Amino acid sequence: MSEKIYALLLRLYPSRFRAEYGEEALQLFRDRARGERGFFLTLRLWLDLLADLAISVPSEYFHAHPSFIVSPVRQHLDGTPSFFLLENESPRLGALLFGSVLSLLAIATVSVLNGHGASYRPLGALVAQSHPNASRSSAVGRLAPQRAADSEQRILASRQPTTAANALIAGDAEPGSFRSSFLLMLRRFGPVKPQALQPRPQSVARAVVESAKLDRAERDRVIDGAIANLKQHYIHPDAAKKMADALLAHEKSGDDDAATDGEAFAALLTRQMRDVSPDMHLVVVYSQAPLPQGLTGPTPEDLARYREAMEHENCTFEKVKILPRNIGYLKLNSFPDPSVCRSTARTAMASLNHVDAIIFDLRDNRGGEPDMVALMAAYLFDHPEYWYNPRENTTQLSWTLSPIPGNRLADKPVYVLTSARTFSGAEQFCYDLKMLKRATLVGETTGGAAHSGVFHRIDDHFGMGIPETRPINPFSKTDWAETGVDPDVKVKAADALETALKLAQTKLSKN
Amino acid sequence: MPKQKLHPLPSAAFQILLSLAGEDLHGYGIMRQVADQTDGRIRLGPGTLYSSIQTLLEEKFIEEVDQREDPKLNHERRRYYRLTSAGRKLARSEAERLADLLRVARTKKILRGDYV
């Protein structure tokens, strides 16, 4: 067997050498193989032979054809490509077959290495890897967006099926609502921070009655709670004191008396605070159903349920395809937790690695994990780019992990489709890409949810979001909190894809 | 061209010349002799060995004597090679060149020992 392998390897030598010494070389191999038995001696023999091949084969060709040393300048002058012939005789059929097999092996090896090195997989692999229902992705896709976007809510809801949080979420069908955002935030931010003001023991029944109409005592309690939380948690102590003074002044002057409705009172307090310190992340919220006490972070069961939901919905990567003119299209309906969905994200991006332009459809994207937002953005840059995240202090974590090995999207035109339902983390994606002038936003102004505060419970019905970090926004004083992100090209959400496609095609045809 | 190939004399070619200084040898015999005289440091592979033999033959530094059986090796017929007088001269001049180098190395105290 090994003799046959060596006989095959001998074919690498020029035919003249083979004719003269092929049989001798083979005999030498036989002699050595006979004398050098055992694992280590055999291994040494083959290492010797391979080293010998590597040195002597090129040298044989080199010396057999001295003309290789001097390049045929004259032949190049007329601009016609010229080729050297290693052999004068025409190749045998066996040699051609051998060459074909070697080439295939080389291509296969490079593909495998490429796949491991840069997580590159062909488009077909994506379909194969995603859940078994992927083949009917369009059907799943129609159902997926709402389910996927709400899956985090369901986790919270399912864990505490009887709590007020559940009732609140269940009743909170309006996507743009602050309350659902804050409840989502509870999960992300873990336990609710220790409260400055412990709510006085109240029965739920009493609370519900009270919520119907606010009296002065309740208002005072909420204001006291808000002031205590501000002083304890707000990032700027001076501003916190000024706001506290303002809230007390308004209370004394009777400005709050008109607010007998919880929602209106919460909005009024928010306004009063922002009049002093224009911080869009500072907010008081009201919940008609009592807020749960002592929420903790997600349990292992929650995470398992989340994982299952994400697997079922292909991590909310609803559509990954290549449209005519080699324009990539990715419909992503949330930014799921990278610890669960990193490989799906990588696979999706790898399958679009060779497109000439890319469209991110975030029209049904309700946000998610900032880490996933940054991960997706990393594909769009060839160097680490400052990535503004209103939830984080400015650290090294605020940079994208660009460049991603093997990625080819860093210089391709990017379009992001938006709608009024584009929310939270999806807005971060839009805002940062717009500020970095890396994408053209097409569609509607986004929802306007920045959620950078930490939620603090004031009492059964009132809570507040207080920014506790000092993020640096290098782009502008405000971000998208409440105002949303304006698109570059304003069209109805339903027409956004068509418009973006036209823009991309026009741009590509100019290049 | 082959002259250029042997100038400077490659180590493998010099070793082959030395191995044939004592007796006529076939390819495998040369390989073993070279391994012996270098304490196993040089094990000539078939490609290097026959490539060098080819060049040395062309330049008439060695010659092919005849084909005969080696009683130690299954009585298979093998080509034997012999050092020519030109080959011996070449080996001597290479050895002298190395001896000169050795002298310089000793003068510079890089190598200890008697002058050659």
C-alpha cells in the first residue's frame, strides 16, 4: 500500500527523471521500508520522503528547464500572456485524473477551513440548520413577528401567572406603551433595585380603589417616593436636588391638584422633572394594575423557555434571502440574546456575505439585547466603531467587535427599513447607523423607546425610570427617547422595501 | 547549467562522492554509507539521491559500472556507481576548502583543537 502511494508521489517528478530513475527510487523506498519497521521508524521514513519530495521536485523542474530562471521578457513585451511548459509530452489520462482529484481535495480543504475560520456557510446550510419548519419559513414568518417580539414578555408573564405584571402585560397590547417597555426592562436589568421608599402596606383591593381617583395623600406619597429615588439614584446629584425642590414647589402651589388620574399625574411629574433637567430617560410611569413587588431575574426555567421559543422562531430571523441584483435582505424581528442566538446570527450574516448591498428589515422589530444589536452592527464596519448605547457607561464595551474575520459587508451599501413599530434596541441600531452615516433609513419614524433608566417601584401603581449610568453620546445631545429616529427617506412602512430596493439598484448601477 | 548546479558543491553531492571513495555502491548502499559517515544526520531521500547522482554522472564525477546482484538484498539486480578520478579530485578540493575553513575557525577561536 505504502509503496503504491510513493509510486503515485513519484509522478510529481519530471518524466525524464522518472524514466531514468523512477524504478531506482522505488527500489530505494522498498529497501528502506524493509529495513525501517515499527511505528516510529515508518513515521521517520515518511517524513524523510515528504521532505525529500518538497526539496527535490522543484529542484528537478528548475534544473531540467534552465529557461525558468530567466523570464522571457521579449514574450511579455507584446502584451500576450506566455506560459511555461513543465513537460514536453502531453499529459496522460491518469495524470489528468490525478490532478482533478488533487484540485478537488484542495478546494474541499479550503472550504472546510474557511467554514471553521470565519463561520462561513453557504445559504443552503442556513435552511438546513434552522429549525425543521424553516422550509415553510414564509408561513412561520407571518406568525412569527408578534410572537417573537412578545416572547420575552411571555417569559415574564408565564413565570408569574397570577401577578399584576401578567395582567399588565396582557392588557398592554399597545406596542408603543412605556409600561411594557419597563417590564421588559425588569428582565434585562435583573432584580429591581432596593427602593428608597418602601411602599406602605396596602391591600391590593385598596390600591385598585385608590387608582381610580387620586387624592392628595396619594399624590404626596408618590412625590415623596419619587424625590427619595431621585436623590438616591439619579446620576447628577445637583440636578436631583433641583428636581426634588421643583416637585415640592409644584405640590405646594397646588399645580398637581388637577391631576386625579394616574396617567395624567405620572405625565405631569415627568414633565416637571424634565423642565428642570431635560433628560428624556427620566420618567414616572403609572400602572392601573398593581406592580409586583420584589421581581427577580429570570429563572432557569424562563431561560429554557426562552431558548425553546427562539429555536422555534429561528431566533426571529424571519427571512434571509438574496434578491435580484445580488441585494441581501434580512428581516429580523427582534435582537435576541446572543447567548442563545449567536450562531443563527452568524449563519444568517455569512449567507449574505457576498451580496453587493444589504437591506435590514426592522419594521416589525421590537428590540432586544444590546449585545445582539452591537454584534449585528459589527458586520458593517472594518474597524471597531464607537457604538452608542444609552444603557451603558462609556467603556471598551461600547465599541463594535469589527472587523469580523472573513466578513465582506463592511463597505457595502446598507438600507434599514423602519416603521412606527420599530422599537427600543432596533431604534438603537437605526440611530447609531444613521449617526455614523453607515446606513440609509427608509420608512417611518420609529417608536421612540430608549429605556436607559433603571426601574424603581414607588408604590403599587407608580414607578419611575432613572438613568444611573453616564453614557457618552458623541452624536447629539438627545437620542431617540420619545422622539424616535427619523428616516432618511420617509415613506409608508408598507412601501419601504420597494423604495429601498430602488435606491439600492440605482446606487449599484452607478458603481 | 549542471556545472552551476555543482558550484558550490551541494552537501548531498559531496557526501555521495565521499561514500564512493572506498568502494562501488548502489543507490541504497550510498544512502546507508552517507547515513553512517554522518552519524545518521543525513538520510538521503530517493529524489535528492538520484537527482545528485544524475548531475554527478552528467559531469562525469561518477560513473555507472554495471548492474549486479547484491547478495544482502534479495539478490535483486542494482546499478552500481563508482568514483571517477575527476570525482576524486573534486572531493579532495572540496575537503581542502573545508579544511581551510576549519583553520580559520580555529584561528578565530571558534573551534578548539589542533591545526589540520
